[in-house]
Amino acid sequence: MKPIEYQWAHAANDLPKLQEALNDIKINAIEADIIYSDLQHCAVMGHPPATDGTCTLAQFCLTLRDCHFHESLHNVVKLDFKCMQAFQDSQRVIRDHFNAMAHSSSMWLNADLCTGPGDALPKFEAKEFLRLAHEFPGTILSIGWTTALPSDGKYTSNMVEDMMKLLVPYPEAEVTFPIRATSFQSSWSALQRLYERPHSTITLWWSQTTMSLEDLQWVYETLEKDERYRNRTYYDINGISAFLEQL
């Protein structure tokens, strides 16, 4: 299945939203955020500034198993960890879920490991995250950069270099680099290098607004009309399905 053909459910951070995604036959990729709850003393589904949630990561994974979502080779669940404590606390749950999966590539482990546009500091110990994530062979490392306002801040060559250095010990790791789609065109000269790394893709994400037709057209023409980049980009972007239908 081509990356451009994936249809995403974004921020499925409670059981009703997760069930809605699971009931939609068009959805084959689910993204959900994980924070650490001091009240429940465990990893829960939620996005900062939330500090607690109604669904634990364990309940989330159990729901996925009960509905057999991972039995399809093509289905994806992207677990977007928001801090190191949440990821460390999740190791047992991830391992249990990993062992129950039919296809390990169906699980993406996401974290912002490097400083990106806006200069927000990462909430991860990057080398420790990679060491722990590497214990689940076959999963996809979805590792990116922090972002902050403005929403079109640029990624730089130095940011890309910081990420490449982290990955030197893991040359065979399957990696997708999450990039804020509103910054992609202005940062293209720096981001092209990411496609040079073997076993790598990019995931363009943006859900707060709908990108303009002109911006989506530029992305499509650049990435899907050029053989060097074709079929190497996932699109978790508001409005992308309607745009592709028009094509």
C-alpha cells in the first residue's frame, strides 16, 4: 500500500474517538497522544496542556486488540509520546501489545527528539528513547522536532544534521520523520536530505487548519511527480483526501 493512500484519524485520545475511528472503514491509520498522569500514576491518552485522561494506554491498546485492528498488514497506529516519563512508564504495555501484534511494522513510536522551529526544548532524552524503542524490532521510529509558533517556522540544515547524528548507531532502523506541513515548502532545501537516508519516509502533519489548494498542489507536484521522492511520504493533513479526490 502506498503512503499517500493512508487515511488518518488524528488525536484519537479517548475511547469514543478511538471507536469512531475503528468503525470507519476508510481509516487505516490512527494517531493518538500519550501523557503521564500523576493522578493515575500511569501513561494515559491525552495532549498537553492536559495532565490527565479518561483512557489509559493499556485500555487503548486492549481496545485495538479486541477489534483485531493490527491483523491487517497495512493498518498503522502511531503512538505519539509527549514526554520521557510517559514513554518510560509505557514499556510493559508496549511490549504486551507488541507481542500480540501480527505485524510489528503496524506500530509507530513517535517523539520529538530535537529542537525545531520555535526553539522549544525537547522533553526527551533522545539517546535513551532510541535505545528503548530499538528493543521493539520492526516497529517504525517516528522521530521529529519540537515545534512552536509561528506555524510556518522553518526547519534548518542544522536541525536535520542533529537528527542524522542521533541515527548513526541505527543505520537499518525504519524511520519516518514527522514534519509540520505548513513549514514544509519554506524548508524544502534543508529537508530534502531526509529522503537520502535509506529506510526512511516523511510524515507531513497538520490538523489545526485546512491548507490552501496552492500549498497542497506544490507538495503533491514536488513529492509525487518526482521519482526520487514518490511513495515516500505519508499525509496526515486536513483536507488532503478531498484534494486527492479532485485529482
